[in-house]
Amino acid sequence: MADRAATHTAAPTVERPEQLRNVAVVGGTGSGKTTLVESLALAAGALTRTGSVPDGTTVADAEDIEHQQQRSVQLALIPLAWQDCKINLLDAPGYADFAGEQSAALHAAEAALLVVSATDPVSAPTLALWRRCRAAGLPTAIVLTHLNAVRVRLDEVMATLQDALGEGHPDTVLQLCDTALRDGHLVGSVDLLTGRRYGEPGEIPELDADRGHLVETIAGEDDALLERYVAGEELDAASLGAALRREFLAAAVHPVVATAPPAEPTGTAPGAAELLDLIAAAFPSPLDRADDGLPPCDPEAPLAAQIVHTGEDPYVGRLSLARVWSGTVRPDTAVHVAGGSDEKVTALSCPFGKQQRPVPHALAGDLVCLAKLASARTGDTLAAEDRPELPRWSQPEALLPAAVEAHSKADEDKLSQALARVAAQDPALRVEQNPDTHQLVLWCTGEAHQAVVLDRLRTRYGVHVDTVEYRVALRETFASGASGHGRHVKQSGGHGQFAICDLTVEPLPGGGFEFVDKVVGGAVPRNFIPSVEKGVRAQLAHGVVTGFPMVDVRVTLTDGKAHSVDSSDAAFQTAGALALREAAANGRVQLLEPVDEVHVLLPDEYQGAVLSDLSARRGHVLGTEPGGPGMSLVRAEVPELELTRYPVELRSLSHGTGQFSRSYLRHAPMPAGLAAQYGHAS
């Protein structure tokens, strides 16, 4: 990275919030998002040459796992200086496993760039990201990539975008620049508002886009401009630019700019300067942010900041990327971590790839890295004093389980601490020590997320784990009534053991466990009746056929015998357990499986495939209902055994656009054929 950085590597700084532009860069996998960030950094002079995703040399992808997976897996901040502005590009991963990182970027930004491949402009992931940007209420511009692909026409792509993203108003998706293609490559463009030409002189052929349509659309949103336009007045670029900015800040229009990577690593990236100009001139500053419950942007107010990403530097240690909402943070600033402790900021830095460049301060509206905040986690609020927590962004529910075991005793000794540190950095990860199966389970959002978690354990903390088969917590119960006789009599010299008890067992659906004493005549002394119950409970916990706990039964103690000398608490515990096992042999024991209530939210076009798949998973569909524009919400009851891989399979069925939630509902009888796989014969 260092050999590609521009010679003026000092981090850009500003003195006023209105100079800041915080922009979330989002796009589906393969859209060219990371390459776009490289082109913008080159155009802004932050790089001397661009890197490439296949070579693992891009500035935004700093982790080895990103090079291995050939995609971004975490949020990256790329600050650029342009026209007296500091542009903070929040480069978010495009893959659905890392939706939490996308949400963090949208939360910390005032506007978004949606990167769209011209070869597939309205793919399912693109539409899903578009909906997320709209739901966040962010002004969103569209960046077209891959225009140099064979048989791609800009006018056709624009028509497709306007139809899909215009939401009934195609004119809101505005072609801001006309592009010049030569031999299939983008060589330049013209800003249709200002007439400014971008590209090498003599390389831009005549352009024929309808500037009048763009002017008419923008003027139509401003009564004064419309009156001038109707009167035949030539509208100046400044007035049109101001009108465009007003409409863009209101998220009422969505400019479209086309870009391409440079033909050579050190060459000019077509469209990059145009896009940077648009960001500087039309994108909102932190002062333009709508009132959304967050503190007003005031550098002189008390400090309020929030951790939007947590990383690790091999030399510095933990690095917390914070969005400063109000106040100004400086080295040695004392901060209170909401719900935690008081800490002191030791150093401030501005990230650029693997570099951390020191900065003297960060004022309201800016983003900055804080070193060695021991108790701060992603999402935490940092304030000058104790105050309510700032609202957090949504995280994807971690629903893909991975059961793991330490590879060696040395790994086991380090595993707990390493997992705590990984979980502090990754709020999407859920770590569970399952009390029923006694497995250590890492709940992830998908296979790519799982690979990242395991890689970080190994490479950052030197902890190796083995993945093992995930076990679902099954249960046993009695399907019919039965009786059992428990006899525990031993005489081997000295003090013996003597306990006899008779039990009846009957099903108690949904009733848990009930113990009934119906002993008459003192056949079992009163002081030993709790011992029988204790023995029964212990046997229930271990199961009687398959080793899974037994539930929902009523056990009645009907008779028994005791010895005046040899009977004891331990003897009657053993007899109670033996009687329960005999009752199981005499009756019919049934295996129960957990059933979850499942809600699936997905685009309408995938509803049929998902409904068929749920039926194949032994699911019972309860109904469907609208889940928003173009979306369906499916409600179903599905056995948990069928959901172990569902996050991965739903993603395949819905082309990465479906999401689901689940909650435990009940345990229900397992089909006999399936129960046989667990060593149970009904």
C-alpha cells in the first residue's frame, strides 16, 4: 500500500462541519464498488496508481481473508480531499452476510452511492440495497459501472433503471452526464447541467443526450425556475445546480453518473472526477442531516460519538472507528462509554487502508479512529458524561450455527478470551454455550461470515478450532401410560442397600414434569419420597432411550418397600431411576423435536419457490401477507432440524434478497422414520 500512496499522505482535515461529506458506498458483489473506490482515490490524488481485487492490492480491502474471498468483508473508511471538502467514503461489503456493516455505513453517512453494474442493473441484490437506502431516508445517487461490456447501451440501461427505481416516477432517476465510448471503452463525459467536459481533449466525440429533458425535470420542481424556463430563458448552471441539490437533499431525485477504471493503473479514471464534483457540490454535509433523534452537529456542544466499526491493528491493538455526532474529540479527551466505564482517548488517527495517519482532532460530523478503548464495542455511545445511548442500527440475525471445539489443549486455554475479542469487534456474531447439547456454537449470518470468524480466531489470536456436527436439542416423552418396578437391593457385608418402588407414568403434553405421591400405609417412608422424586428427575434429565432429556410426564409413586437399616436416600434415588427405565421399556417412548415459528420476508417473485421449499422441509405455512412494496411476508412453523442450513439455502432461492427470523414455538412428535436415525424405535 505504501508504494502506491501519494506523496502528500497527511490525512485530510477540516475546520467546519459544512466541509464534510460522509458517503456510504454500497453495491452488490461484482458490481465494481471496490474498483470505484480505487478510481476515486486515484482521481483525488490519494493514490499514485490503482490496485486490483484479484491481486489483493486494493486500498479498501486490507485483510487477508478479503483477498482470499475476493470480496470486502468489513466496513472501510477512505477519506479523500476534494475542492475544499473532506469526503469520507464508507465502503461497505456487498455480500448479504455482512448486512450489519452496510447498516453501519448507512447509519454513519448523510448520503449513499449505489454502485450498479450496467450488465445487470436491476439484479436482486441491487434492488435489495436500493430498498435499504430508501428505508434509511438517505439521498442516493447511482454509479454505473461496466459500461464497456459488450452490447451494453446507456440509453437502455437508463430506461431499465428508471422503470425499476423510479417507483412510478421515472423522471426522478436523472442521467446527469452523457458518456463518450470509443472502441467499447468509456473515454469521457459531459455534465449536462454545466456543459463541463471531462476527458482528454480530442478524445470525446460529439454527445447527443437530451439536455433539455434534464433541465425541464429539475426546473419542474422549482416554481421560480419553471416560470423562467417556460418564458424561454436560458437557465444558468448555478441555478440548476442549486435546484438539483435541493431535490437531492430531499431524496426526491437520484442522479446517475457513469464511471470506468483507468485504462492504465496510473491513468485517468473516466467518471471519477465528475462523481467527486457531484459529491462536493450537491451532497449533504452533516449540517444538512434531518432531525432523526441524533444530536445536532455542533463542534462546541458536549461530546457525543458512536463506535461504528471495531478493528484490530497488529501494532496498535484495538481500533474503534467512531462517528462524532456533536462536540470535538482530541487526544487525552476523557469519555464515558455508555453502560460501561470511563476511558481516556490516547491517540486519534485517520485510516487509509492499512495505514493509520495521526490527526490533531475530529469535530462534529467527522469520523475518526480511537486507539485502545478497552470497554467500547461496536454500537456503543461515547460521551463527555453519562447520557442515554444513541440509537443503534439493525444487525442481521445470526441464524447459521457452527459447532466448534478447540483443536488442542493450548487452543482451549485461549479460546474463551479470543472469542470475547472477536465478538466485541463483530456484533453480528452470537456465541452460545448450549446448555442442552453442551456444544460451543458460533451463530453466524452465513458461510462467508463463518469463514471470516474462524479466520480471525486463527490469524489474529492463534486459536485453531475444529467444526463438528451441530446437534439440535431433541426431547423424549411417553406416548402412552406405563408402569415400572424399581428394585435396588444389595447385601455385600456391612451396611447394605435396600429400596423398592413402583411407579406409573403417563403423558402430560405441555405440562413439564409432575410428581404425585399416592403411597398408602407408609410403604415408602415419608423421608424417602423426595429421594424417589430426585432419582426420577435425574433420570429424566439424562433420558431413558436416546439420551435426550425426557419432558411432559406425570410420574406417580404408588407403592414400595423399605428396610429399617439398609434403606437410604441414595438407594431410593437409584430405585426411582430404575422404575422409570422399566416403565419406558413397558410403554411407548416418543422423540420430540423443536419447532420454530418462522417469518420469511422476500420479493414477490420468489414466493412460489420459497413456499414449495418450506413444504419440503416439513413446514406448515400459516399464511402470507404484504411485506412492503413488492415484498411478501410468509409465516410458517418449521422443525428446527430443517433450518440448520436455511440461511444459506434461502439466499440461493431468493438470489440473496430473502431474510428470515425464527423463534422457538414448542416441541412436537418426530416422524417415526426420522426418529429411527437417532436410534429410536417408536
